Amino acid sequence: MADKVLIIQEARLGDLIQSGALVQRICDEGNTPTLLVREGVVEGAKALKVAPEILSWPDFGNPAIPHSFYERVAGSREFIRKVRQLGFSRAIVLNHHGTGIALAKILGIPVSGFDHLFDRGDGSSVPLSGWPAYLVASSRGVRALNRIHLSDMWRGFAGPGVIPPRPASSVEEGERRGPTVVVLGGRSPFRRLAPPALVRLVSALVKIDGSPVILSGGPEDRELGESIAREAGSGVTNTAGQTGVGELSALIAEAGVVLSPDTATLHLAASRGIPTVGLFFASALPFETGAYREGALSVVTREDCYPCAGEGSSCTSLSCRNEPDPDVLARIVAGRRRGEPAFQIATRLSGFLTGSHLFVARETPSGLLQEAATPVAPSKEALLAVLLRRFVVRYLNPEVPLLSLSQEIFLSGMRLAKHGSEKELPFVGGTEGAGIDPRWFVRLERGVELYLGLRERSLHPGERERMVDRLAADFPALWPLLHHLERVEGGQGDLPGLLRAGAALSWETMSAGRLLGREQGREIPQKEEIHVAVR
């Protein structure tokens, strides 16, 4: 018998659209999902048909509406009664937010996802587990190393992957004749191009691409849009602040290509199969919230300080908002409209992409990955990000197959590739040439083995805490793993799963060291399958 599943999503419209992978999984399993969303996004959710059924929180929880205390209590009781009558068999809570958690508990049905708050008001922390624990860990300390998309994390909230994770189908290929939509907004000024760069970009688009340009954004972007339209001249139309969700959806459906920072419009275009060029700098990461569709293109800053804390970074220069050069960005957009392959664009503009990387979204059995179209020199951080992703997937969803280690390293960009042919060239360089001391691999492998041994022992809490602190001090590369498994999970996660995934991480650490010290053709896939495959 099919389940009725209540998905509680209290975030903004962009996050709501990114919940689509979880909604699709529930449908693929033969169940009926219902989304419970904030009142402010319910119109958009219904217009976009994000789920078969949409509910919204009533206004009793809105402090801007002058209800009496009695009215709020009565309203909440009536709402809970109505939700109970709908007969949900389970609930999935996607946000670390007390209201949704409380409702799921009151309904008295099985709850997955966030079933309690990690940080309580008294300053103490009740450990989390599973994908919610990793989501908190990735957002509070290890974001720069996270390589798992938010949509794939939320998909995991429904339980182990009986249905393999998969994003929506690829973007529409070939030349498109619709207008170029340029999104002016972003969650903050740190996440969008600087206004002077936007003016140059739009002018370059009109000159280089020749197609009409439509400026999009919220009410706060309307004045900026009018200014850009005046300076850029004919062929530019400003719609910022003038479209609701329905009108925006219709506009995007007719677009030839959409250029946008990390916004709801970017995710809307991806969900509709429209070619996108996403802009990622400051605190926005394509690995985490890039357009969730095979073939989506992301332009990512190469600034050493990236990613930063956005508004919390106290940055005064905001230099990352000026890269790449607007003329180069216009050529990327024009190539995207023509249906030019991303690697061909990267090759053609390689001499001009000194401040940015290009990444292409790739569907894999374990979720969406970002393939680098521009080469990336091997580094400890980039390699550790790959290794940690593979550990987390094995730990939390062992039924899902992974690519081989060499394939995932190649996708990350730590190689030189001659696209347009099947020939793969050697890596950028050996570990010594790339600045990775070979002893780093040995120390990381040793740290993992020591931690696994620690988890198998029964220790007094004080002794355990001292040993974990010592491991973090002696093996700095182990810190992201300890943050997830000790700080958030409290050392109480699935031990058999940890030992299995940890053994694979230990082996792959040393294997990565060997791979980066020689040509990739010398790897033996069968040996890797024997040692690290978890099915």
C-alpha cells in the first residue's frame, strides 16, 4: 500500500525547487508526497508544481499578523487537527528548524530527517545522525570541502538508496533562439556581479551574442535594472521586480540561456531544462547548490580566499565579483546558446579564464558531481574533498555504487585532458611537483586507522575526548572527519558502517598518493574493485 509522505520544507523558493529530487524519489517509490511550505512561497510552489500536493503553514505563526495569544493557540490546534485528518504515514523534516520538528513530533508518525535540534537553548548539543548530521557538519565547518549536492543530501533523508540518486535529465542540446535572461539579484551583494561589471556584461552580450537580453530580479533590483537598460541601449528589457513566479516561469521557459548567481531563478531554469551559466563566488558553492541538472555550466572564482563567509567575511574589495571579464563571460553565454560543448568553450577561452574555473554538472550513480572543464593542479584540499565525499557516501548510503577513484579524481580537474578525442593526458604533475608532500598521504592513512581503532574501544568519556583532541592536533587532515563523526554525531554513529567506509578511505588515501605520482593508465581497476567497492 502506498504511503502518504509529508515533506516539511521551511526554506526559500530556491531550496524548495532543490527539494524536487526528494519529491521525485518518493514518487518513484510509488508513494504520494505532500510538501508543507511557508506561506510566502506557497504561491510559487503551486505555480511551479513542485509536488503533487502543496500545504502551507497558516498565519498563526506569523508575528507580523496581530493575533491574540488565544487566536494563535486555537489556530495551531485547528491546523494540527486538519493535518492529522490527511492520514500521513510518515514525515520528512528537511530543515534544522524547531517548528517543523515540533509538528512532526505532535503528529505521532515516524519522522526522518531532522527529528530534534542539534544546538539547544542551554548550549548543549544532542547528537544527530545520518544525512542530517552531515548536512549540519558540511554547513558548520567543512563547507569548503563538501562535494555532495544539497539535493542529494535531502534525497538521502528518505532513507538508504533503494532508488539510486539521479538528477533531472540533461539540458536541451543544440542552438536556442530565445532571449538571454540575466539575473541581477542574489541573496546578498556578495553573491552577484558588481554593478559596473553587470553593465559591461549586458553591453557585451548585445554586441557579441546579438540576441535580446532580459534583465530579471526582485523589487530591490528594479532600479539597478533600469540603469543597466539605459546604459546598454536597445535590445535590453528590464523586468526586475515586475514578475511573479508564474510570469517568471513562463519567461524562463522561452529563454535561450539563463545567466544567474546562486538564485531560485537558476534552479528554476535547470528544472525546466534550459541551458544555464551559474556564477559562484563568495560563499556560494556549485558542489553544494549548483544547477541540479546534467550538463549545467558553472563559472567559479579562483580567488585563494574562496569560499568565504559572505557578509561575515568583512571583505571590502569583493574582487571575486569582477571575474571573469564581462567580455569573456558574454562569450561563454553565447557559446552556451549555440550548444557549444563546455570543454570546447573552455579550450577556446583558456587564455582568458585566468581568474575562473568552469565546471559541468555530471550525473553519477552516487549523485551529481561537478566536472572541471579547466585543469586544476593537485592540492591537498581538492584531494581531501574527493576522499571525504567517497567516505560519506559509503558511510551513509552503502548501497549506491561509486565511480572509480581515478575517475572521480579526473572529474575534479586534477588532470590535463585533450577533449574532442578519447585520449587522456597525464596528470598535471606528481605529488611533489604539485606541492603535496608524499608523507601527507601516509599521515592521513595513519590517522584514519588510529581513529577507527579508537571507535572500536570502550573508553571513559574524558579519556575518549582527550584522545580525539590529540588526533585532531596530530593529524590536521583528519579534522573534517572528526568534526562530522565526533562533534555532530557525538561518536554514536553506525559503527559497522564507519569501519567499512573507514577501511575504504584508508586504502584510497594511499591509492591516491600512488595515482598522483604516476600516469593514470597504470591504475588497476579490478584491484580497486576488490579492495574498496561497497555494494
